[in-house]
Amino acid sequence: MESRTAPWRGKALRRLSLPITPWREPRGARGAAVMEAVTRAGLALLGEKASRDITVVEIAQRAGVARASLLLQFPDGLPDVLSAAVNHEYEKIVELEESLWSSAPPRTPLDAMHRLIEAIHGRAKATGLLYSNLMSEALQTAGDHRGHLDGSFGLLGMMFAFRANADVSDEEGLMHVTALALGEVLARSVWSATATDWAVSSLMNYKGDSTPSALQLSYLLAEALLPRLRQETMRGPVKPQGSTSRRRPVRRAGVRK
């Protein structure tokens, strides 16, 4: 096991990618092709206009499939398409973060957090209204889909927590639950900042052109939360109730070749 004073980048690199589970297994022989076409069409439409103005019929027409075929793979209609879109974007964020690590290797945990922030902002900038729509649906949708959307923020939050604590957290990925919660708060805030114009910018009177950008605000949030994230990690994981074990494992990130 590496010592707590050893260079942090080895652990951070091992946790660069968390495992991504398929959103749903296709139904029927043609199911996979239909799911791919519908997901592409949904992503395109969600990048063009508000989700409230998009219908299942419109998605099916854009995808070139019958409405019945769409509903076979996406029984709940638009909420299912939104869930597939969230999963797709999570994969793209991970891919972009990896390329940013290659082009600008971080030297500190805060730098590593910045690379993840830049990946989220980069994807949001490249996809029009998509991130704003996904944020809106995450706040409004109830039931099982709410759990899926929240879960995606949770995965991004875990990534932030690992980036902040790679040099102090346990080799097996054990981390205090508060650190994971703070990571999720940061993930939600970064997503919100890049998806919308934060109201604070229009309420404050900044001198000249000094109004902070959404990216700058996200950097500030990461810097502010970093000390607390590291402090909570040093406390160690929470002891499960009814157990004599001192540690509770957190799902470990996979290794991307």
C-alpha cells in the first residue's frame, strides 16, 4: 500500500474512470439499433430546444423509427430518453477528462478537480441546450428516473471526491460518506453553473468586464470545498451500523486502458 505522503497521481489515474453501466438492455433483435437512433435523436433535439417542447412523436420522426418501436425500447417515453441522454453524457465527460489529463497533466489535487470541471463545461458548451434540459428534468422528474438522474450526479460527485483526496484516501477507495456528499454538491453546482446563467451575475455590479464566468465560479467552488473534502477523508469511512468492521468500501473506479 502506498503511504499517505506518496505522490497522489498514481491513485488519481487509477480512479480516472468510474464504471459505467448500460442504461438498459435492448428488447428484441433490432432493439439496439433503435435505442441508438432514438438516443441520438433525443440528444440532438434536447440540444436545440426546451424539453417541454419535445414530443415522443418528434423524437421518433427524427430517429427514423416508428413510434411503437420507440416505446418498445423506451416505455416511459421522454423520461426514458432523458435517462439515456444522461448516461451518454457521463461517458462523454469521462472521455473528455481523459484527453484533458493527457494534454495538461494536473500537478495537484485541485488541478485534477479543474480538469473534471473543464470536461463538464466543455461538453455543456458543445451541446447547446442539452445540459440545461437535463438539469431541469433532474429537478422535476419523480419516480425511478429521478433516481437515475441523481445517480449520475452521484457518480460525478464520487469522481470529484477521488480527485480531491487521491493522495490521502485509502488504496481500496474507502472514503467518509461526508466527502462523497460534498463531491456530489460540487458536481451539481458545476453542472448548474455551466447549464444556466447564474442569477448572481445579473444582480451584482462588477467593475468593467470582471463578471466571473461560469467556469471561474466552478473553480472557486472547487477551491472552497477542497479543504473540507480532504478533512472528511482523513476522518476515514463511517462504521456501518450493526457491524464490527471499521471500514465501509466505496465502489472502486475501473482502470481505462
